Amino acid sequence: MDKNTIPTSLAPEVIIEKVLGNLQVKGWERSEIQVRTGSDDVSIQEKDDVVHVSCKGDCTIRIPSAASVQVNVTQGNARFKLLDDTLTIGKVNGNLMLRNVGDVSITEINGELMVRQVTGNFQVDSVNGNAILRSVLGNCELNRVNGNLELKDVSGNIQAKVNGNARLRLYDLSGDSYEVEAKGNLNCEIPGNSDLSLKLTSNDQNIRVQLPGNSQTYRQESVDLTLGQGGKSMMLNAKGSLSISGIDEASREGSDEDSTNSDGFTGFPDDFSERIAQQVETQIEAQMEAMTRQMNEQLAQMSISIGKSGMSEQEADRIIDEAREIVDAALGAA
């Protein structure tokens, strides 16, 4: 695996032009950028603390945590972690995973989206698969999600349009407005002491409310309710069934399986996010096992070949050690 390292400031501008394979970007505290790739076909250019990177294969990049990052095109899967400044992504043709990032702006994701811990605002134009977002401190805007959507613990304003089912678990309504449209079923959980002006719409004429002072099912297309002082606006629109219920602080510590799914909402299973996460984890584990086994077999074969070559023991040990360092780096990047 080739490794390229270039010095930068602690807050450079990084522009990833195009990656034809999978991409992984992770922040660190060093004032340098390190690019690892299994292909010789990588281009790295730096001028005035602006770094341009292109790669025709898989690529792993370590950058200063305070760097601003722009990614134009990634043909495979992409993963970003430990980035404090802005992250701007054009197009990802595979899945996208984000964790511990700042402000995020995305144009298009053709696979699944999984997000955890965003310290700023989050905005995406189009997700062609499912989307799971947890712990977003700023505003959250999803202009189109073609699969299902799960939002948990979003503090700012919310605007989302979903072609599948939608589920919201909102512990802290610090924003001013919330607007969610789902072509499937919609389930929303909010603090019972909220100050909200609610406008609820269900084309199936099935609106179930389980809130303090109001627990009933409305067999009508729309319902307007006022909670507390009604200072903030929430509009929920579902083509299918709609459910809104209250939560308490204890629910923050509980798992997703603790919540019940009301009749009429079986189209969106409670363990939706866990199923996707488990599938991804199983795939990664299988790939890692296969990679480790293959590399160990190659090292063993190399050791046998060197032993037969008549090379000195000191020289043979040096070659084996260098090979193991390469293997360890590859597994670490994976």
C-alpha cells in the first residue's frame, strides 16, 4: 500500500476531486495530510495550504481535524470521522457514513446514509436509500429521502420529505419549526411538556395522539392541536397513518426497542436502524476476516520462499518485518 505524507497547517483546505473506489477520511491532531492507497494512480497537489487529491482506486486519508473538506465525486462507499470544520460532499454513488463531524452539506447519495453526532447543521438534497441520523445539534434539512427515515435527538429546525416511512424521536425541541412529509407512515415522539402548534395530516384518515391531556384516535384527514403555549410550529403530513406521542427523559437512556409500535404502523419496524447497522457490521466483519486470512497466508508463503532462497537470517527478518508493517497498515486502514 502506497503512503504519501505532506506537511500542512492545522487548518488546511482539502479538496478531494474524484475517488473511483471507496473513500475514508479521518481527522487527527497532526499538521500533515497522509494519503494511503493500493494504487499508484493517485494525484496529490498542494499550494498555499490548499490540497487537491484524486485517486483511481480505494483511498484512505488522514487530515487535520480543523481542515475544511470538499469532496466532488466518490464512486464507491465513503466514510468521514472526527472532522470539526465544514464538510461539503457532491456525489457519493455508494453508502455514506458520518460520525463526529461539523457543518455538513451534501448533494446526492445513491446508497444508504448513516449519521451520528453532528455538531453543526446538516443538509442533504437527495438520498436514494434509507437514512438514519442521530444526535444533530443544529438544523436538519433533508429535501428528498427515497427510502425510510429515522431521526433521533435533533436539536434544531427540521425539514424533511420522505418517500417511505418516517420515524422521529425528538428529546429537545430547541428549534422554531418542524415540517416532515412522508408518503408512507409517520411516527413522532416528543417531550410531553412541549409548547407546539401542531398540524397533523393523514391521507388514510388515521391520526393517533398519545399526549398529556389528549389520548385518542382521529378518523379524519387533519387535526390541529395546541400544546402548552403553542409557541413553535410542527407540521406532520403522512400519506399513510400518523402517530404522535409523548416521551420522558428516561426514554433517552432506553433502546429503540423500548418504544411500542401502534396498530397501523407496522410498515416501519421498531428495529429498522438496528437491522441496517447489523447488516453493515456483518459485512465488514466478513471482509476483515477474509482480508486477514489472505494476508497471513501470503506472509507464511513469503517466509517459506525466503527460507529456500539461501538469504541471510538478518536480511530475511528485515524483509518479513517490512511486510508485516504493510499488512498492519492495511488492516488498520480497513
